[in-house]
Amino acid sequence: MDVAFLDRGLFKHAESLAEAWFKPGAIHIATLTQIAASPDGKRAAAAAQICDKLEGTPTTRLAVVDIASGDIDVLTHGTHSDSLPVWSPDGCTIAFLSDRGETGLNHLRLFDVNGGVERATASVDGFVETLEWSSDGRFILLGVAGYGSDVAGTQGARAVGREDEVERPSWAPSVDGTSETMPWRSAWLYEVETDTVRQVSPAGVNIWQAVWAGSRSIVAICSDQPEETWWYSADVRVIGLDDGAVSVVYRPQDQLGWLTASPSGHQLAVIEAVCSDRNIVTGDLRLIDLDSGMVARPSVLGGDVVQSFWRDEQQLLYLSVDGPATSIGLLDCVTGESRELWRDAERAPSGPLRPEIVPFGYGAGDVLFMCESFFTAPTLVVVEGGQERRIRRFGSSDVDATVQALGSARDFQWEAADGLKIHGWLVVPSGTGPFPVIVQIHGGPIWTKWPRYLGAFAFEQMALKAGYALFQPNVRGSGGRGQDFARHVVGDMGGADAQDHLSGLDALQRAGLIDPDRIGVMGCSYGGFMTSWLVTQDQRFAAAIPISPITDWVSEQYTCNIESFCRTFLKDPTSDPSGQYFSRSPVHFVDRVRTPALHICGALDKITPPGQALEFHRAMRSSGVESVLVTYPEEGHDVTNMPAIFDFSARAIEWFLKHMPA
């Protein structure tokens, strides 16, 4: 393979597909994310994806949508990104984050809706990750990460620093393991009237997420150490704003995410789940009464809860993933009963990391969200009084026409060897099968594949156009099937979940849908591990592309920034040569590999360091098996920046075309 693909047709094809989706320079809104409904229910603020040029990651602008007409006003402009808009309680001001000072380092800004004027605010010592208005509109609670903090794996698993840091001498060492060298996350209060900020979380407490609990205290998901690995054992604490007193109110068995407080601040809702990555916690609801300390475990309509929102002191709106379907429900926290408001097994609410919704208007069950499917462009819809209404569809007619011609999608279900029911998504090209197939394995392992519009993804469009089917399995250990289903993978990574992938391919072959001689496999993160693992366990694969893989669990634990994940999911000591650190490491079984592999990694990745891909690549070459390693110098966990993503798409398609021609 050439070092550069810039002048190759496949690179140009990937670039042209991105150009068709983003329409750079045309002030074209590809989609909306981070939607927030105004208090009166007449408008919605959002981060509008507008790409000026095909470089870096797509940028976003602050925009406001009229709910009645669907008209959009773009409020901010420039080459930076504006994100996470939140309305003030009176609906007159939108607080949002912007990295216009330094790329990737967000700071708080305010937009006066009536006057059309925005302004900067007092700076904090770090970059802002979250914000929430106080109920009286006087303060904004900020979640601040110190410079040099690692972002989550879903955000790239890289350290985020400042461009204007004092230049270090070339000989100066880097230091790890002392408190002075560790950036912390903290909670700050911004006072709107005086334009001042102050830190309100005490030293020695790391704040992963903080929300208001009344007017004089906050509640937060906290740990006593700042590194990413400590998130796995974080708990819930109340922090007094007057005295700084800290008290633990809930110590979970598993991991925590999506903390919210009722309007009075007396009740908390939090999602608890066995989870592989921060920011994608999906599982069971926990309701915590701060007065009594009682913890309730209400049941929902099925699957795993993704988000929840208090509508009043008694009613909780929530979104859950239930197998191939997503559903929106309303929980009565007194009776424990839920009623379903919306459900769909072909479409899903949009979101960059998981499906997302927001409460809307005055009705407890009214909700606003972007919705999409494999072949339906993102569309802003509102469910009001139980009725769904379309507000505005995004994308473009030319991309729609291209996508519609690519093929069709379906939910495919099969039975594993032990009788467990498994499902996945099968997207097939136009024409008649059996098709060559590419298995796309999700990360996590506790994550899930859900319908995402193909028009936003160059590789998938190129693969379908070339004649490949795409198989996206949600095997045991995936999210969306309840905690018992997710726990199947704990202590058994590469065990029954690997067999589920193989039994799914067997079922597809029996159904006459795929060509058994042309099966490829690829995946990122845990999907990269599983890709590497499967080619050591089965000879059916004609080509493999592990992305950001784990290939040696011992070296992974001691070089990554989330060693708690390894301990939690392997359930073995690293010193046991018969344990899973050895028996589930692909590198120890490289002598079984016959499948050519294209290994992909990012030089800045701190969760699955690039040495993992290097180990397996060199082991394969030593065994005489064709192997190529591609390391992207400016990427972290996965390839996300343009034009690197065009290069990756071109290399991946060429790899499959070479080893399993469509």
C-alpha cells in the first residue's frame, strides 16, 4: 500500500461523499445535536453541524429552530465550534460552550436572545465540559476539566492541553504518578450579574458530573483520584455550597452516569450499569431520596435506560434501548408504574454516542428529538400529546437519492449455541445475494449498534456501492438487553460473545444471504480486540481490519489509562499464566492466524495505546501472514479527523477489494 492515498480514486471517492453530506462553505446544516427546548416550548436551541472545509472534525454553530415552522436561525459564525446550548429559566439567554480561543478547549459564553448579542465570560482554570443554570437564573454550574485531562474513549481518549503552555526544554522528562502532575476535574459557579467564577468543589475530590440539588448544594459523581481509571469506582456525593461539606449518598455496585436532580433537589435519578466506557452508561435507574437516604430501583418497560429527565417531583421521562427498538417512557416515581409514549424498531433518536431526547413544553410526556434510520435522514420531530409531528428534515435530496439506491436494511435475529436469542442489523446492497459481507463489530463491549443514517458515513456507502453487505451484530454483552444480558461478557471477553459472532454468520449463511468464501471483519476498540481474536479462533475470514485493538491484555493493563476496566472485565490476576490475561490475548495465538490484516491505530490513543496494534502486526509478520500497520499521528481512539478519515476509508475498502473482491 502507498504511504499516501491523496491522489487515489478511493480517497477522492470518500472525500466526495463527505463533501456531498457537509457541503463545505455553503452554510449547510447537515444535522442538529445537543438540542435544548426553550422554557415556553416555542423554540429549540441546538448545535448545528456546519462544515466550512473538510479539515479536522465537523464544526458546529449555535442555532435556534422555530418549532411551529421549522425555520432555523444560525446565531454564531466562524471556524470554531459552539456547542451544548442551555436556556436560562426565563428564556432570554442561551449559555453555550465555544472553543473559539483554542480548538478543543471550550469556555462559557452567553447569547442574549432578545438583543442578538453574545459575550464571553470570566475564565476558569481549565476547559468547560458541562453547564447547568440555577433555577433562579443567577448562577451557572460548570464542570471543568484541568488542562491535560484525558477525555473519554468515546471522545478520542487523548489528553487535551493548551497551545500556549510554556515550552519545555527538549531534555525535560514527562512525569507520571505524582499528584502535582495530575489534572483534576472540578465544579465551579459562574455568577451572571457580576461575571465572576469560583471553584465550589473541594481539593481532593474529582468531579465527573455535577448538577444542582436545590439552591445551596450540588450533587456529583465523584472519585478521590483524577485519572480516567478511577471513574469505574466513582460514587454520588452531596457538596454544600456554603460550607463545602462533602457526604457520600450512594456507593454503587457498578458504574454511574446521567445524574439528575428533581426540581426541589430532594430526589436524585442516576443510571447504574456494568459499563465499559464513561459517557455511554446504559442500564438501570436508581432513585435516591436525599432526606431519608433510601434508594429505589424502579423497573421500566424493557431494555436499558439511556437518559432520564425530571418533569416534576413525581414524574420522570426516560429513553431506553430495548433490543432493536428504542422507546420513550414516563415513570411515576410514587407508584413505580411506567407508560410508553413512543416506540420504534426501525428508526431511532439520533445522537453522536447514543440515542438522545430532550423534554419539551409543558406536558410531562412531551419530548423533542432528532430521529433517523439507515435510509432516512435525520429529522427533527416532536411527540406531543402522544402524537408525533415532523418539524424539519435535514440532509439533502442528492445524498438521499444516493443512499436510497444503496440497498435495504433489516433486523436479523438468530439463536446462539446455548439457545440465547441474539439480534443484529443487516444492511445489504441492491441486487440478489448471497453477498460478500463485512462484519462491523461495535466497541465497548457494552455498547450497541443502532440505525444511523448512511449518508453521513463514507465507508459504509462505499462498501454497499461496491457490493458488500454489512452485518452489525449486538451479541451478548451489548447494551440494550438489560443488565443480565450485559453481564454475560464480564469475566468472559472473547468467550461466548465471540461464538455469537460466528453463530450469526452461520445463520446468515443458512439463510442464503452471504457468501461464506468472502467474509471480512472489522471493529474499533473492543471491536478491534474481537476482530484480532476471531481470526485466531476461526479460519473463515478472508480479510480483517482491527482498529485501535487490544491484542495483549497484560501490556494493555499496564500501558492504558483505564486499568480498572481490565480488572473489572477479565476477573483474573495478571500473574496467572493460565488465566484470561493470557488465554484471551490474540497475540498468544498468532500461530493460528491465516487472515490478512490491516491494523489501524492512532498515535495519541491512551485507552488502547498504539503498541497493541504494533505487537500483533509484528507477530503476524513473524508468522509469515500478510499484515500492514497504519498509524495516524494526529488521531486518538479511532480515526475521526478529516482528511485522515478519507484515507482510512480508502485503505479499508481497498483491503477488502484485494482479499475478497465484491
